[in-house]
Amino acid sequence: MSATADKTILRALAGETQPIPPVWMMRQAGRYLPEYRATRAQAGDFLSLCYNPELAAEVTLQPIRRYGFDAAILFADILLLPQALGADLWFVTGEGPRLSTLTDQAGFDRLKPVGAIHETLSPVYETVKILSRELPRETTLIGFAGAPWTVATYMIAGRGTKDQGPAHALMAEQPEVFDALMARLTEATVEYLSAQIMAGAEVVKIFDSWAGSLKGEAFQRYALEPAREIIAALKTRHPDVPIIAFPREAGDNYIGFARATGADCVALDNSVSVDWAAAHVQVDGCVQGNLAPHHMVTGGAELISETRRIVKAFSGGPHIFNLGHGITPDADPDNVARMIEAIRG
Ligand code: CP3
């Protein structure tokens, strides 16, 4: 039997419609799990956990052991890449990431060349290697990176922002600097994902969490075009590795995104209606996502009915069950088991 035959995620990504969709969850290794909190405490802090291959592999495996998800996602963060390019990065407990800001040509000139990233990121590749040895044979290993636009919003502002204002300002006021940063990130993302694939990642996902703040021409130029370039370069080097794209809150721009970029699957946030997505996005191939993360907190009959509604709406085509965004730290671990039971039961 080929590797694809017993891996339900790879079958969905190859375009197969399955009676029971495979399932995994964004942020499935995270603070809602007591075993994650224990391992993070052992590592010291979040970044030390990301750069400790043994412990990063351990937290990746925890939700697989507990729930039997069909995929494991490498434990790391999208902000490790800017750090590898020379940005300072730290996390403030309870607030989120902080980075040195990049606001002009001099800031861009201080970035390291793409070839330098592996020096910082080699522990991540080591985590991937451990996981490809230790995962159950039916579990698919997903690698990932942030999309250039989303990563740029953090590098420019030095933190998460509500409206990505500083990045929009740099785009408008110093377009040469902004375009140079996007080009550097596009090239670095190809190198980073390619190294994850060579270490054993079987699928890669590109997270464009802030794609929704790009409209019209800007969406085409800074969300769609970089995704297309990254996917084309990866497909040349690794033609058999499926790619999931997540242009979060893209709205109407979800339509045709897979076709235009070459992605094998489009991940959907929970702002779009499932029937709309089945009619307009799943027509082009595999879709993933859409369950609102708050159901993992609130649970109850609504969790079950929403889960079933999504399974049914996407039952006519290739589908990977997932949330519309990451599970939150206040989620009840028992609700995850209830969701899986509603999908498979
Ligand atoms: O999904 C997984 O289980 C794999 C690991 C993963 C993490 N971050 C671990 C993490 C992945 C795929 C990411 C992606 C990521 N990181 C994104 C894109 C997806 C999204 O959520 O929109 C973004 C924007 C980031 C940047 C980032 N990392 C932020 C804004 C934060 C702080 C918010 C928060 O939840 O605390 C992080 C921290 C982070 N990344 C945590 C985890 C498990 C929590 C850190 C902790 O343990 O304290």
C-alpha cells in the first residue's frame, strides 16, 4: 500500500471524497491541554519550547495520543522565520509576541540573507525528523510557515495589531521597502518550507492570518501572488507534497484562490457560511475548517449540531474537518473529544 492509501488527510488532499472526513485542529498542541502546560513549564518559556526538538516533538504528539487526530502539525511559530532573518523576538506573557520594528530601508538592510535562516531554524527541522519517526503510520505530518504579508505585519509593527495599520502605512509611504521585504519573505518561506519537507513534512500549510485586511488589487498583489510564487517554487522542488493555503477572512477572495495559486486545499475561517463555501470554494477541490473555535469553550448541543452541519454541507467533496481558527486556551478538552465523536461516531 502506498503512503497515501492509509493516510486519510493525504487522500482528501488528493481530491478524494470520504464518508468520514479526516480531522485535526489549529493550535491542537496548546494551552487548553494540561500536558502542554506541563511541558512548556519544563522548557521554561514558549520560544525555548519551539527550539527544543525533543520537547517540541513531545507537545506535537500530545493531542495525537489524547484524541487520535488524523494529522499532527509541527510545533513551532510563524515568527521564528523573522527571527532567523535577524529580527529580535520575545513573547510577553498574557499579551503575545514582540519584535524589533522594521520601518525603513536601513531596517531592511539589517536583515540577514535568506541562506542564513537554517542556522537558527535547524532545531525545527530536527523536530520534524523526530516526528516522522515517532508518529503513528496513519497520521500525516504537517509543516507550516506564515505567509509573507502576515509575517510582514508583525515585523513592521513589532507586535500584533488590530488593523495592520503600520504595514499598510509602509506599503503606501515606502513601497520600495515594503516590496523588498515581501520579496525577501517570499524567498525565505520557500527555503524554510522546503527544508521542512526534506526533513519529513508530508504536507505544508501557509498561514495568512491577516489576509482579510487586504482588499482588491492589494489582495491580488500581496496575498494571492506571494502564495502563488511560493507554491510554484515548492511544486517544482517537491511535486508530490500537497499545500494548504489559509487566506483568513478573505471573503469573496476565497473564490478561485486554489485555482489561482495552485494550492491543493483552501482553509476557511468561520466568517463564511458553510453552504456558500461548499458552492463556491469546494467546487475547486479540498476545503478545511470553518467550525467557530468558541464551540470548544461552550460545547453542548450546539457544538454537536454545528459539527454535523459542517460535515454534511461538505460531504459532496474532499473535506478535512478543522476549526476556523486556533483553539483558545479556555477551551474544555472534553469538547474536543465530543467534536471528534460527532464526526466519526
Ligand atoms: O497549530 C499548532 O498547534 C502548531 C503550532 C503553531 C503555533 N502558532 C503555536 C503557538 C502554529 C501553526 C502557529 C501559527 C501562528 N503563530 C500564527 C498563524 C495562525 C493564527 O493563529 O492566526 C500566528 C499569527 C502566530 C503568532 C503568534 N504566536 C501569536 C499572535 C501568539 C500569541 C497569541 C497566543 O495564542 O498566545 C503566538 C503564541 C503561540 N504560538 C502559542 C502557541 C501554542 C501560545 C504560546 C504559549 O504557549 O504561551
